[in-house]
Amino acid sequence: MPIRLDVPPAPKNIGCMKTSLRCIFVGVSLAALYGCANMPGMAGKSLAGTWTNSYGTVWTIKPNNTFDVDRYGKGKVDIRGTYAISGHTFTITGNEGKIPKGCEGQGVYKFSRKGNNLTFTLVSDTCKDRKKNVLSPWQMKQ
């Protein structure tokens, strides 16, 4: 005697449920990626690299929140310092080296990176030399 299993047909709205679950999954995935990109410390890593500007300055931003500056592009570090990032705010302090007079304090800037280009806008900084350099557009050194 054959065994008969009565299996009810799938609900007609199962396609809608699958689509909704896919949308939820995609939304959660995008939110997680955005969150990771904006975690403390992640922005510094996104700026890490060696940058140059039209003045010939070479700025090496390190992922450990330190930097080196070769002011004249001659292969010699002139200034070392630290930076902090909060959102898109970049706070910079030159700690040692040939720091120009009046540049002992912090400079605060907003930054924007698009591919190999990095730009800053002034929030506050009393150092004329640092403002001149930082506000110049930067290109990632290849």
C-alpha cells in the first residue's frame, strides 16, 4: 500500500516574502559596511599614504595617527607630528622638527578624499605656513 503525503501548495505571496528578505539583507549589509568605514581609527587608515602638493611638500600620513613632512621634497623629514580624526574633522599638531614660529598649536580642518585626491577646508589654525600647505590640494604619490 503506497504512502500518500499531502503537502499543501506554497503560499502565493512567497515571492514577495523572498524579495522583502533580500531587501532587508541588502540594507543591513550596507549599514554594516557604512558603520565599519566610520569606526574610530578607520578614517585615519583611509588617509594613510604619501601625499604631495603643488609646493613640492611630501606628507606621509600613517595609520597610527602620526605623520612626517618633507617640506621641500628632498627626501628629508622636516616635521613629525600627530593627528586625530573625528568624522571628517582632521586635527593636526606638529610635535618635533623644524616647526615654524607660531605653529606650535593645533590646526583643525575638514577633509574630503576622492580617489587619489585629498582636500582640506579650514576650521581653525593660527599657523600661516601650515594653512598654506594643508589647504593646497594633495595627490597620492604613486
